[in-house]
Amino acid sequence: MNLRTALKWFFLLFCIIFTFQYIYVSLLTDIFVLQIYRPSSYQHVLEPMLISLSGSLPVMILVRSETSRIPPYVHWIAHALLTLVLVCGLLIYLGWVDFSIWLIIPAIGFISVYIPSVFFVKRYLHEQKKAQQNSADREQLLHRIDELMHQYTAMRKFKHDQCNIFSSMDIFATDENWVGMKHYYNDKIKPAFAVITEGDFALESLTRINIQEVKSILTIKLSMAQNLGINTTFEADAAIDDIPIDSITIVRMLGILLDNAIEELSTLKMGTLFVACFKKNGSTNFIVQNTCRPNIPSLRTLRQPGFSTKGKGRGLGLDTLFELTDSLPNLTVLTSVKDEMFTQKLMIASEV
Amino acid sequence: MLHIFICEDNDVHRTKLESVISKHLLLNDFDMSLALSANNPTTLLDNIKTHTGRNGLYFLDVDLQCDINGIELAVEIKKLDVSATIVFVTTLSEMSHLVFKYKVEAMDYIPKDIPANEAERRIAECMQVAYQRFLDGKHSSIKYFTIKIGDQVLNTPYRDILYFESSVNQRHKLLLHTTDSILEFRGHINDVARLGSPFIMCHQSYVVNLDKIRQVDKVNRLIEISNGDTITISRRRIAEILQSMNVVI
């Protein structure tokens, strides 16, 4: 445990103890047990301030530890209550109001409203995350449907062509024009056949990936790249049956990496996308490599949150990627640029 | 001495390889010899097993017409000869260059279908580079920073490391910066702060390689690294850094 964590916990503990001590010992004992009201207890503005501070700080820390992004309304609630407590304290201090109820109500109100709101915020954040995930899944599904439609069209076109080919061959056969048929085969069918097999051959190794989700994201993205006219290859030297990582996470990560690579290649209008998946000494390795522009910004710049080669508002991808990678102890990521080749390598250890 | 091994099932190709290698052994004054030219992986592996402790440069055919292929053979060789340098010779462009490069850490892969003089040039280049590496390995003890990913080991020479960074957004990971790459791995900055020379902690989130500092900006408390990156120095460490730099220079 380092100093920062230790301090944080110490502070949290201090705040909790202080709150309880103040509420129960000072306030509640006075009023409900001893049935007396001592104005001196409340004569300092400092005390109500401390109540709210000691109440709000642990909450802030709790929320911060959950996520670094605190929604604005948490602050609003905190500030509203803080002001209320301060105003009441001030009124008592000045002697304008001397009902202890004026202080107890906001203090209790504060605690009963604020603490549940933390749980509410937590749930809200959780749901937001889930919604984000759902929309990502939905987008992927839509992509897949698109891809299926595309394949269906391609298939229909192929069927149509095949019919034409056979019928024309039929004509040659009926006429017994063997020379013409030979020419027809060499000039038309052979090159067409080459085109058909070329693309598929490059992605043949995808059949070695036996994890459905991973296979489907790779198929979608790689065939998308091929359809965009990007020279794409996929390598896997042996069957991949398991990856020691949550499959949704790996799918999201691969999605981001492949999207970035495809985006760069489609802007460049040249270059190649190389993707590989293999096991080495028991750990799983994914490599996504693409040709990149010669004047690529430094790797450090690329990793900045929100940075994108496409200008503001884009580039959330890598940011999300590093957020994902942080929570995965068995993942190591190597990013490199060499000879106009941008390479991202994910290395997943089988055990932590 | 650096030993050269060939494993190729096709006699024509094997003879060609042998002749090219012998020619370059004659042309250059290398401390190298052609140890074995085998037509199957078993002979090669047996030979390595009986003569352990040798440094080898291996030219391997990928499709060996045998129960194991060149890639699997390379993995076996690596187990016996850790510092093995492997070059693949392949028919057609069997699309596996990433696997060659990253899984087996092959130095090169030479397609058989390229023009003969081009192939010869690349073979010569491989021999040159392998020999240089062999000499480097013999004469200096290069220090490596090692990261283990399960059983997979990732070595980065100290001389390639610019600095380590612990990221604010990623509290469980460390970033290792080199000239052309960033490696993100699980670790804590205090662990790398203990590495010692030439590394020194200049800030609670940075450990820098003293040899890679281009200049120190004392006013703004910034260090410029040889690749142009700038990192901050904390006030209380600035004197220490300057002093250590003077020692180095």
C-alpha cells in the first residue's frame, strides 16, 4: 500500500468517526437523552461546516474511487445542503433563531438525502455504462446485418454470373466450338475465379479461431476492410480455443484497434492491414498492424485522451481502449511505429 | 564461433542455399561455419541436442513435408538454443510474416520466388546481421529489462529505454517508452525506481534513463528526452538529477 492510499483511508475513517461522534454524542445525546438544549454547542459556524464537510468528503472519495467522472448534480446537492447548514448555523450564531430543530433538520436531512444519493449515483453510473455497452453491441449487430446483406448481394451476383457462364458454355458446347470455349475459359472464367478466391484466401485462417465472438468481430471488420479495397491478411498458425480474458472486453478492444487501422488505411488510400493471432508459451497474442502516414504524431501524443488525427470530438477510441486495459492485470500492450508501420500488440497471459 | 544450420527438404533449394552461404563464408572473414545441412527436422534437432552450447544461425524451410513444419521446428530449436537466430525460407508468400516475426522472432523470411540475386543479397545480409549480434552478445553484457507475460518473456535492452511513466488515468499500469514504441504493462513506478543506474526517478510518476536526457530546463523544471518528449522533474529531485548527469558526462 502506498502513501496515497493510506492517506485516503485514514481520511475516510477520520471523517466517518467524526460524523458519528458529532451527531450521536453532541447532538442527539443533548437533545434526546438529556432533554436539554445547549446553545453553546452550536455557537460556532465551524461545527455545522464540519458536519457537512465530514459528510461530503467520504462521499466524494467513495464516488471518486468508483470513477473519476462525478456527474455535476452531485456537486449541486452537496453545495445546496452545505449552504443550508451554513445558513442555519449562522442564524443560530447570530441568535436570530434559537431552535435546535433548525440545525438538526438540515443535518439529518443532509445525511438521509446525501448518503442514498451516493448509491443512486453509483447505480446511475453503472446503468450508464451498461447503456453504453448496449449501444456498442447494437452498433455491432447493425454492422453485422449490413455485412450479411452485402454478402447476400455478392452471392446473388455470383449466382447470376454463374448462370451466365454455364449458359454461354452451353452455347460453345452445342456448337462444338472447343477453341472458342478454351479462349472463353482462359480470358473470362479463370481471371474471375482468381478474383473470387483471392479475397477469401487471405482470411482463410479465421476458421482457426474457435471463439464465436472473437471470430465474428474479426470477420466483420476484416471483410469490411476488404470491401473498402484494403489489402487485408489474417494469420493464425494454430487453433485458438480459449482466451483468458472476458470475451466482451477483447471484442471491444479488437473493435477499436481494427476501426482505427481501417480508418487510417482508408484515409491513406493505400497500404496493408495485417492481423494475427497466435499462442506463444501459453499466452495469447493479437497483432494489428497497418501502414500509416509518414508524419504520424508521436506515440505519446496518440495516447492523449481525446486525441485524434481527425480533429476534435473523435479519437475516443484509444481513450476507451486504455480505460479497458487498465482493469486487466494479465494484459500487456505494445504500441510501436517503425518504417511507416503502426503496430498494436496485445499479449494476454494465461494467469495473473 | 557461430554455426550455420540448414533444414530444407528440397534438394535443389538446399544445394543452392549451401552454395550461397559457402560463398559468403569465403568472401568474408567471419568466425562462422556451416555446421549442418539437413533434409529433415529430426536430423537437425538430434545434432543440436548432441552439441549443446553453440550459437546458431538457422535457415529453415517452412513446408518440410514432415510431421512438423518450419515454425514448430523453430520453436523446438529455440528451446535448445535460446539465442538462436532464425531465418525462414518459404515457397510462395505463405502469409505468415507476423507469426514469423513475433512468435518465432525470426530475423527474416526469404521467399523462394524472388530473383536469385535478391535472395542472395538477403541471405548475405542475414549472415552479416547475425554475426554482428553474435559479436555483440560475446563482448558486452547488455542489460535487459524483463517483463513476464505468463511464460512469455519480453526483453527490452536498457539502452533502448527512454523513460518509464505511470499514467494518471491508468493507475495499475506503467508505460515503458522507447524511441519507436510504448509498452504498457502491469507494475508500479517504485519497482522501476529501484533498477539503479542509469535509471533515476525524477518525479513521482517518471523514472528516466540518464543517458537519454537531451537537456534539462531548470526554470520550468522539465527534461527533454532524446526523442523530443518532455517530462517534469519535481523540485526536490532536480539537484540530484543534475549531479548524476555530471557524473555520467
